[in-house]
Amino acid sequence: MAEVNNPRKFDKEGLGNVLLVAVSVCLVCSIVVSSAAVMLKPQQQINQELDRKQNILRAAGMLSADSIFDSEGRGVDEIFKRFDVRAVNLETGEYTDSVDVESYDQTKASRVSATSRDLTTSEDIATLGRREHVALVYMLTTEKGALDKLVLPVRGYGLWGTLFGYLAIEGDLQTVAGLAFYTHKETPGLGGEVDNPNWKALWPGVSLFDESGSPAVRLVKTRSPGGSAAAAHEVDALSGATMTSRGVENLVRFWTSELGYGPFLSKLQAGA
């Protein structure tokens, strides 16, 4: 008996079957990826927190760039316990309990009108757009209770995007202890040299303020004569990266000004 052709016979190479297989594969992959993201989120948060602590410690000169232990064999978490983390109202310079320091994200706060303020063109030398009302500060004290180091979160626009980092200041509240960036979009070999240990080593000892108390840090191509008043505030500019150098200079100046941590620094200087 001759075979009767069935017009509804399944065509495994037909367009409908190909689309069905493709959709099924995409669906399975999306479920796998989503599940992995959910399962890995706690570990990602732990890693982000560890990275934050490492960058704070490295800015303060308490942890080398290639190690997660200090010279005494202490790990990141143990070393970081020495810091007192406080929230500061940037308008008044006073401590505040209005945020939870464990969960507060000041960058996110800067994007919300209720928790930040708009910056005018003349104010916004670091190209932030908005500045949060509350910031975190990391304070390290000596055994006698004196301030040893103060680490401040800082950020500002370079050439291709915002540089995020930490500025560490010595207990005199005048001298840079270190500067470290943990994320940026600068060009490798040019502006990306903000990560170069040799360049970062130029920052400790730099004086933040002039005799009038105004932010005075400058990134220059040619340094002033050693021992001069100007030389105390200068750091070598990044070769071939004028815009990044200008961005770093501006962000340091902004965050040490009255619009940044200036009011808080003044109160610390006065012993308030």
C-alpha cells in the first residue's frame, strides 16, 4: 500500500521547530544565569566589602598593593577594626546618626534630590553634578586617643568617567598620607597611571592647604624649586594625561573645600 503523505507531519528542520528550540535554549540559559546571580550575590557583596576595606587600608599606607596581610600577618578585617567609621553632615561638619554606616551608599545618595544638593557650575569643579548631604569618614586613632589618620571617600571626573577613591590624611589634618583609586575609566598607560605605585608614592607628605587654609594641591608638569612654598603642594602630573591630571587635582581640591569635608576638618582642627 502506498504511503499517504501527512501534511501535518512534524518537520524537525522547519522554521517553527528551529524557533522553538532557540526559545527553549534561551529560556533555560536565562534561568541558569538568574539562579547563579541570586546564589552568588551574597559572595559578591562580601567581595565588594573586602575590596572597599583593602582600598581604605592601602590609601592609609597600612596595606601594600600586592598583599592582603600587613607586616605582622594580620588580615584585612582585623586591621580594619582599628578604624572608627562615622557619618558626617557635610553642610555642618558635625557627626550624624541619620544613616546606617554599615549600609549607607553616599554615591547613590548623591543621585537623589532629597539626600543631596545640586552644584552650580562654579562650585562643581570635580564635575559631580550633585553632592550628597552625608558622607562617611574613617578615623584611626592612637592608643592615647589622638587622631592618627583620617580616610575620606572622594570622587571626580577625569577624561572618560568618574574616578572613585580614598584620600588619607595624617593626624595633623594638613598632610596627605596617601591617595588611591579603586575604580575609573581612564586610558591604560596614560590616565590609567593613577594606579601606578610609583605615582601614588608621590602623594604622602603633600600639603593640602595654603597659609590661608584654602585647598592648594596642584598637579604640575614642572615642579617648583625644592623647599619653596609652592613645592609643598605639588605632585607630578601624569605624562600625556592632562585631563586626568586636572580631574585628580580638582577632586582633591573639591573634597577638601567648604563644599566637601572642609567644615568637618575645621571642627576637628578646633577640637570640636
